[in-house]
Amino acid sequence: MIDLDGSLDGEHEDIRIVRALEEDIIFGRLAPGARLTEDSLLSRFPVTRHFVRQALVQLEQMGIIVRERNKGATVRSLTPSEVRQIYDVRELVQRQAALLIPLPAPRSLIETLLLIHKEHGEHIESGYLRGVHETNDRFHLTLFGACGNKYLVQTIELYMRYSLPVRANSMSDRAALDISHSHHKLMIDMLSGRDNWVLAQLCVDHLQPSKRRYIELVEK
């Protein structure tokens, strides 16, 4: 059973709205292109219009929604061309980050990644998709953070956000999650070696299944 429960007590109101809408988008309750009007959000969340607007600004900054003058906000929808362009950048920056990671990596980094990997697997088994999403992102940012270039890591994080509609599309596919999880373990194993090129290629190959799946769906 998929558990989407999570207490938001004590959180700032705009953060509460952001988390709720992010889950709706990640888990497919809000489809790409769906409109988000202030009035509909006010009827759902007992807050002032100020908090709704702040939440929409944050979601736009995260790359999850698009806001246009006189059109309002919509859930980001990507064309096949946009997906390919985003992933061209993701492949470049993730390859470069992997090439910069000093190998063999420190044991402390490997142990940290193993703990995240274990938590990621537990969330897959229990069907807790928010946990799967969050541990996946934490794994990659921890791994690429070892490259020592904070600007490169910030770019990786930005394009992870841009590709959220693509990545979210695989969240309901258990086989896809299992493949992703196995790739993570291979990356950890490679950190004990000395071949950055093999690690970098795996980091690029890791991006391909969700990219292909999304493009195939939208091109049908």
C-alpha cells in the first residue's frame, strides 16, 4: 500500500501548500498541464491569498510549475524536444561531476551513501513514494557533492528540478524503481575503484530509462 501520509503540523503555511502540491504532481494526482488557480487553492487550504501566492512562487522556482501573465499557473509539461534538451545538460554536468570525484573515495562518503541506499530500498519496499523521491535526490546530491565544485552541484540540482515531470513518471513503476536502486549500488561499488570514466558513464546511463519512458508516452 502506498503511504502518502506525513504530518505538516507546525510548518509555515506556504511550505505546507508547496509540499502538498509537490506530492500531487510527483504522484500523478495533478497531471502535466493542469491549471492551478488561486481560488481553487484557497478552497482547499484554509490560508490567506498571500500564502497561496508565496507557494506558487516557490513551486515556480523549483521548476515544478509555470506561471504566465494573464494565464495563471500550470503544472509544467515538457515536450519531447524540451526533455532531450534538459537531459543533454543533465548528462554533461553529471558526467563532469563524476569525473571530478577523487577515487578511491573516502570511506565516510561510501558509508553515507550506503545508509541512504538502504533507506531508499526500504521506501521502495513499503511503497512510501515521498521517501523514495527524497532519498533518491539525497543520494545523487551527496554523490555529486563529492566532486568539490559547488556550482556544478547547484546546476545538477537545478536540472533535477527541471526534469521532475520526467522522473515523476517512473515513480509508480516498481520495475523502474528497482533498476534505479540497483544502479545506485553499482555507483557506490565504483567509488572504491579508480575508474572515473566507468562511473561517469553509469551516471549518464542511469538517466536514460525515465527519459525514454516519458518521451515514448508523450509521442504516442
